[in-house]
Amino acid sequence: MMRHTAAAAIVAFVAVMGMAASPADFHVSLLNRGIADFNAGRDALAARELRIAAFGLMDSIQHYETAEIYLALVSMKMGNEAAARTAAEKVVAAEVVQRRYASLKLPQPIRTSFETLAGKLAGNEALSVLRGGAAPSPRPQQTFTQTSTVSTPPVQPAPQPPAPERAPERAPERAPERAPERAPDVQPIPTPAKPKPAPVKQTPATTPAPAPVKQTPAPAPVKTTPPAPKPTPAATPTPAPAKINVKARLAAGDAALQRNALAEARPIYRELLEAGGIDHPTMLLVAEGLYRSRDFPGVVRAFERAGTLQRGEEPYRYYLAVAMYETGDYRGAKRELAGALPYIEQTADVTRYRVKIEGAID
């Protein structure tokens, strides 16, 4: 059985090495399913399929642009203008690197609808690029990137502006110190007076009566005042974290990955990981960036924040499986790998990690 598995792994590796320049069959199939669901009106399912297909087809510009075009249209149809604008800008960014838009096999209504949408959301300069004009002035956008499982030379990205500087944080105002509260005076417990002796009966005898016993008055109690407590310094309020431009930081992280500057990309995605208000789809993009920058503990944390993966997002479980294996959670890695294998292509990288994960001892 092991010899048969090893032979199959070698065949898969040779096939992948011979087809490294062609798009993955799985992602092309997912693109076709997304287009079919778009035409059938199953918008939510189409959006998920097209988003994953675009991620896996970044090395094939014509497939990548087709996925982003349909994703822009279905996002706008669902009322998500921000996602539609992002997809349209990705098409323009890809077109700046390689001219493929004019040769795409798109139905004319789809091409017309997308150009109208691109002109509305991305501006006339972007529309000019799609029609063969000069590249627009750089603007913050999320450019297409390469996958981590295929070793290809990095593509030089279109010039992008530096990430916006974060506004300086205001020093928190110290709360005025409260005057120490004075403790109330403690009254000492009074000493009870000694009881008077009973009077001595006088007898008619000639014996003289005893002299009365002289009472000594009790000393007056002395009031003692406890020392005043030391004032407690007022706690300094913790400043609220500054808001960040999520879209601009994602674009900066992608640009660093394209330059293979992993050390520069990691802190960018870590900053996004710790930011508040990140929705599920964006957190999946953060998980991808952490995976591609080889920050495996960050990948596990990002998937925890993203929550349950939805239908159509099963391929992401492979990233989680690799991250769990690299962080020592072999049982979790085996579970996630088993759930991802039916949805991903058996590339050389997948085969290599599959042997490692399935052979790990819990």
C-alpha cells in the first residue's frame, strides 16, 4: 500500500512540474461553476466560488480577470459596492501588468455591464486602461498576487502610493488627583468608674467611725487620631487603539509579498489581525497573507477570528491544516486536511504536506 501511495505521489509531482504554467484544474472548474451560478441567479454561492477561483488563478491573467469581472458584477448585484469596486480595480491592476482584457471571451452584455460599472466605481482612467489606454495614476488598491504553492518569479506590481500615515495618538489626559478622604476620628472606649463602697453602718459604740475612703478620679481619656491614609494615584486611562485603513494595509501587504519581502509583510498582516471590526471575508484575506508570509501561529489565530468556514470556502482548510502542523497540533492538522482534500488539486506541495501530516504522531 505504501509503495502504491509513493508511486502515485511521484506521478502527481511529475504532472505538476510539467503543467506549472497552466491554471489549476480545480480553480478553473470553480470559475466555471461560479459563472454558471451567476447566470442561474445564485448570487451568494457564485460570489464565494468566484472569490476562491480568482485567488487560485493569479498566474493565469485571462482566467483571473474573468473571475474578478464576474465577481464585481455579482457583488454590485448583491448591494456590496465596496467589494465590487475592489474587484474592478483588481482587473485594472492586472491589465496594467499584462494586456488581456480585449482578448477575453466574454458575452457582450457582460463586457458592456462591467465597463459601465468600472467607469462608475473606478473612474474614467480605469475605463481607459480597459480599452487600451495609458495606465491610470496610482491609487490604493488590492493588487493580484501569486499563490504560495507554485514557485514563480515575482511579478513587479504597478506603482502604488505609500500606506497612509497613522495619525499621531493624543496623549491621554490625566484625571485630576482626588483629595484623600479623611478618616473619622475614633473615640476611645471610656473607662468605667469604680463602684462606690457601701456606706458603713454607725454603731452606738464608742469606737470612732472609720474615715471615709477617698475616691481617686479616673484619668480623662486621651483622643487618638489614626494617621491619614496615603493618597492612591489615579489610574492612567489606556488610550483606544487608532483606526487603520484596512484596504490600504491589505494592498501594502500584497505588494510586499510580490517583492518576496516576507519580513516586511508579516507585521502588516499582524496589525490587521489585531485590528477590530474585521469581517469574515476580510479576515480570510488576512489568513491568506499570514500563510504566504509563513506566519503559521498568526494563520491559526486568523481562522479563529474568522469563525466557521462557509460552503465554497473548503480549500481554506488546507492553509489551516498546514499552520496547525507547523505549530504542533497534529490531530487538528489531520482533521482539517481530510476536510480540504476533496476540494483541492493534488499538487507537489499538497502531496509533500499530506505525507508529513498523515505520518505525524499525535
